[in-house]
Amino acid sequence: MDKLSALFELRCMLREMEADVGLDALTAAEMDVLLAAHSVTGELGEVVTSEQIRQHDLASGLAQATYHRALRSLVGLGLLEKARGYKARHYVVRADLVSQ
Amino acid sequence: MGFLTFLIVTLAYVFCHGLTALAVTPAQRMFLPDETIFASLIYLPHGVRVLATWAFGWRAIPALLLGSSVAAWLFTPAAEFDFLEPVLLESIFAGAIAAFVAFELARLVGLDLYYGRSKRLSWKGMIAIGAVASVINSVAQTFIFSGLIGLDQLLKVLFIYAVGDLVGLVVCMVALMFIFRWSRLNGEIDR
């Protein structure tokens, strides 16, 4: 059996998984910000601030404008939600993404 | 299956078992102390079992047997090892063949889902076959451990085995999804 082909098929299978969970359309900067937000989220539904996400290693290297564009885009895509009870700059990673 | 692939499957199993033993088990022991000796709520090596069996069929079994034997020897505390020793070989064997039995059952009903066959397996299909394998493993393990477990614990252990294997497979696939994604995105950035 050709193990490289099995690996290729596994990668294709998991790329479909990415698309099905809604990650496939993200740019590299959006992915960095989403993973940074996920990383600083301690527990399910926890509110994180824009500064916390910005200070994470994955997001700290992004230009200011790129970071804010990525953040806005993630909110637009529904992957991040604006936290209730706060005026701005507080976010929650969508619960079903965290639980996966 | 070449020697290198055999080694990769074996090491992947040992690594995932180690991660489970060092990260998941201590946390689980705090709220399920009696059942934790038998089963884990997130058993990552089930992902290795299912993916290796999908790719290599029965040829994955020797690597899984070796991986689970080495992992049990390395990561099971001495007191638990002595307690489980009378049934350890049966338990290791049941775990190593559970995914193979699930794929063979699917083949019996006309679904040949191994890699390279006519029907391509989707990620949802992989999780479904992993779920069947987890049920087979949990029933077998509960039967094997029935002499060591009280009747009141038996159902709980059966449930933990089934859930732990399935969650372990899902976690493995999500982790691989992110690893492949990162390698792809980094490749795109490098270009």
C-alpha cells in the first residue's frame, strides 16, 4: 500500500473537515487571531479582551490594521462574538468551536 | 507496511498514550478515582488505532500491539500494573483489533471503507467507524475486566471506554486538521 497516498487522502479528508467547521475560508491572519483568541480563552464562554488576543504570540506580529481587519472579519463570519454587557473590545470564541 | 511506517504507528500510539496518561488521567482521577484505573475519558490512542487500521488494514495490528504494550509498560504506575496484569494482554489485544473488527463489520454489510478501496471515506464516516470501534472495544474491555470490577462500576467503565475512545479520535482528527492547516498556510506564506 502506498503510505504517501494514504497521507494525501487523509489531508484531503481533513481539509473537508476544515471547510465543514467553517475554517477553510480564513486568511492566515484571521486564522492566527482565531487561534490566539481560542488560546487565551480559559473556559467555555469566557470573555476575552482585544488586548489579550493582541498580546498572544500568534497575533503580536501582525500589523495593527491587519489585526483589526482580521478581528472584524472573524466577528462577521460568526467565529468570534461580541461579548454581551460590554460596549466594545470584548469577545467570546463561538462555544461550539471551543468545545471541539 | 514497511519498517518505518510500523515504527511511526508504534511511536504515535506511545506518544498519544503518554499524553493521555500525563495530561488527562491526573485530572480525571480527581472526580472519577475508582474508574480511572481502567479507562480514560479522552483516550487519544484510539485515533491512532482507527487511522492506522483505515490506512493499513490488518497490517496495523502488530504495530498497535507493540505500541500499546510499550505504552502500558512505560506509563502504568507499578501498583496499577500489578493489579491489571492478569488481564493486561487480553486488554491490549482487544484494543488493538477493535478498529479492525469495526472495518470488517462494515465490509460485511457491503461498505469496504479501508483506504484505497472504491468508496472514499469522509471525515464523518471515519468518526462513525471510530464510534463502532469504540463500542466494540468498550464491550470487550468491560468483559475482560469483569473479574476485577464490581458490578456497580461495570456500566460506568463501559460508558467511559466508549466515550473516551470516541472523544480521543475526534481530538486526534481536530489536532491533525490544525497541523495540516498550519503546514499548508506556512507553505503559502513561504511562497
